[in-house]
Amino acid sequence: MNNTRFATAIHIMTLLAKSPEEWLTSDWIAGSLNVNPVIVRKELGHLKKYGLIESRQGKDGGAKIAKNADHINIADIYEVVKNTEVLGKKNQNPNPQCNVGKDINKNLDVLFGETDDLVLQYLKSKSLSEFTSQFN
């Protein structure tokens, strides 16, 4: 994953976990991330779709965490934004006449899958509350 979606999502979730009873606006969250609120709203939509946050519109609207941060692991957040394997994307058109090219993607599938499994297992061992406790 060569983008900032995971960093953005975990930043949002950390803010919400630190204030679990408050409805935080996308503008306020965007101020912490120093990004456009549109980016925050997009990620809030994904986090809501996966049941990690609640949101409401209007004057008293905003977002808040949907469940206790002890019951959310970092893998839950990662899986919301994951759009490719940890190691990236494979070449879609290797040369089928090449001894390496004809089988590279089959072998990379195994390597990429094993690497993703290791990353997910590690992230599952870390709760959002554990991560959030690093911030005073």
C-alpha cells in the first residue's frame, strides 16, 4: 500500500478513541491531520461502513468511535483501507516465453500472501487502546 490511507485512518481512530463520548467534526479532525476535510469525510465513510465509527449530520453532528477501543485491533483499521498486498502489485504482463516470467506471478502470490498474513497477525495483536495510550 503506497499511500497514506492507513496513516489517515489510524490517526482518525486514535482521535476518536481519545474522546469516545464526543462527536468530533471532520473539520476538527482535518485540523489534526492537517489535510482537507474532504479526505477525512471519505475515510470516515469507509470506517463507518465497517462499523468502526458512528456519524451524524447537522449542527451537533460529527463522528465518534462505535465500540470500545479495547475491542478494535489495528488489523481492523488496516483491512478497511488495504487496497493491495503489503509488498505492492505484481507485473500484470510478464513474458510467458521467459523461464522466470511464465511463473513469476504464481510464485509471488505465495510470497505476497505469506507476507500479508504475517502483517495481519502482528496488527491483530495490537489494540487501538494500546496504540492510543502512547499519546498524552
